[in-house]
Amino acid sequence: MQFSQSLILGFLVIAAISGVIGVISLYQFVTIIDSLKTAVPESIEDFKTKASILENDRLIMYYDEVLTQSARNYAFTHDEKWKSRYLQIEPVLDKLIKEPYSDANNSVFFELNKINIELVNMEKEAIRLTDDGEYKQAISLLESDEYTNLKSHYTDSLKIHSKNNNLEYNDGIRSLENTSLLLSSNIDRVTKEGTIVLEIIFPILVSLSILLGIFFSKRLSAPIGDLKKSVKLIAAGNFDVNIPVRGPDEIKELIQDFKTMVIELNKIDIMKNDFSAMITHELKTPLVPIIGYVDLLLSKHFGDLNQNQIERLLKIKNNCVRMQNMVTDILDINRMGTNQLKFNMEINDMSLIVMFAIDMLKDEFSKKKLQL
């Protein structure tokens, strides 16, 4: 398997685990959202309805008491403001009584409406009597047993209805509290479950990531380490290195190409050594007899030589020796490649080297008419 494929596979495993965590978290989140969309709005709507009914009952009781007191105060004080107040509030109360909030309230409010009509008729009659100056009759009407009984029956019915609504209102509050507790419980449960899932899966995910990192690191670094050691040996001149071919396909291909390169380098090195050995041998072969003949001439075996002839023969000999030294240098260069060359450092007089070079080139200088 290629290294890139192994790496992709490892990341896919990690991504799959992360995806599982995401799906679980999303499911838990959707559960909470569903609770918010259903239970909470229903509880709030029910609570608002019951609170509105309770407020309606309280307003009916309040307006009814306002009408009663307005009619009585007008009969006793003859102040027109009480009459105006009565006429202002009476339609409001009538509207409240005629608009029940549910079918269950129809019978109660129908009875209340009948009683309210009778009470309003008696109170309006008392107001008319007061307008006509018959104050005592107006007061007597408002204090009559019939009015008192109707008022008592009206008030009792309204109180019972209000009490029942108050109980339902309290039930609504408790229902809302229960919904809140249920929602809180669901959130706590989902949070705990999510925490448990994270506590289990997160260490697994981290451990898996570490193991995959170690695996890929060793899978990649081990063959590269072998290749590095082999490069050092080859740099030292040891071409007989066996590099193990292992690792991902890309690394195997790299090692195989490197081994091929080492084989070719070894061939080139052998060819270079063979060539150096051959060229040094071919160069040395003619130099030996030349130096021998020059020495023979200098020994005056064939007769005396003048000074000019001796100088020319010495130059020939020196050049031959110089050529031998160059051949020796070529051999030294080959030994340098195998770390077999040893250097002997010593102090030399540069003036002698310069004078030698000038002497070797004297003839060339003369030909070109140069003077030093």
C-alpha cells in the first residue's frame, strides 16, 4: 500500500469516529429542540389561557362592585359623577360576561348574565328614582331582599367560578413547572450522556491518533534511516552496501532507484581506477628509458659535453622526473578516493620553486624576447 493511501485511510478512521460523535451530539440536540417545540409552547399557551380566565373573573367581580357602589352612592349623595361612572362601567361588565373562554363556562356565564340583567335593571330603576327625586324609594330598592338575594347569588356563583379557575391556574403553574423540570431533566440527561460519550470516545480518538502517528512515523522514518546510514557508507567509499528495500511504495521506489545509482557509481569508479592504472603505466613506460639515456649521456660515456649541452640534458631529465611526479600524483588522487593517501607536511622555500619555474621557461621567454 502506498504511503499516501495509508495516511488517507488513517485520517478516514479518525474522521469516521468524529462523525459518530457528531451524529450522537446532533441527535441529543434534536431531542432537546423537540422538547422546546412541543412541551414548552403548549404549557405556556395553557398557562396564558388560564391566567386570562382568572383575570377576567377578577375584572367581573371588580366591575360588579363598582356598579353596586356607584348606584348606592348616587342614591345617597345625588352626585352625577356616580351616575356617569355607572353608565360608563355597565357596558364593559356586560361585554365581559357575554364572552366566556370555553364551552365549559357557557352555562356559568349564562346564569351570571341573567342575574346581571336583573341587577342592572334594578340599579337603573334606582338611578331613575333618584333622578325623579324619590331618594328613599331608590335606597329601599337597593336594600331590598330581592336585590340582596340576587347580589348574593351572583357573587357566590362568581366566587365559585373564580375559585375553580384559580385552582386551574395553580394547575397551570404546576404544569409549567413540571414542563420546566422535564426540560431541565432532559438537558441534564443529554448532557450526562454526551459527557459519558466524550469521556469514552475522546481518549480512544486521541490514543488512535497517537498510535497512527507512531505507526506512520516508524513506517516512514525506518527506511529513511537505513538509507541515511547507507549514504554515509557510500560517501566513505564503500559501494558494497546492501540497502534493505522496505516501507511504503514511494520509499521502496526511492531506495531501489538509489541502489541502481550506487551500482552505476561503482561501475564508474571501477572504470576510473582501471583507466588511472592504465594511463599511469603507459606514461611511466617511456619515461624510464629516456631518463636512463640522459643519465648515460651526462656520464660522458659517449664523449665530453659542453656546458650548453649539459644544461639541455638536465632540462630533459628534470621534465621527465616532473612527468613521473605527475603520474605519481594521479595515483595519489586515486588513493585519496579510498582514504589511503597520507600527507607529509613540510616547509618549502617558495623562491626555489619560482626560480625552477623560470629556468624551465627560459627558452620560451627567449623566443618571445621577454626579460625577467
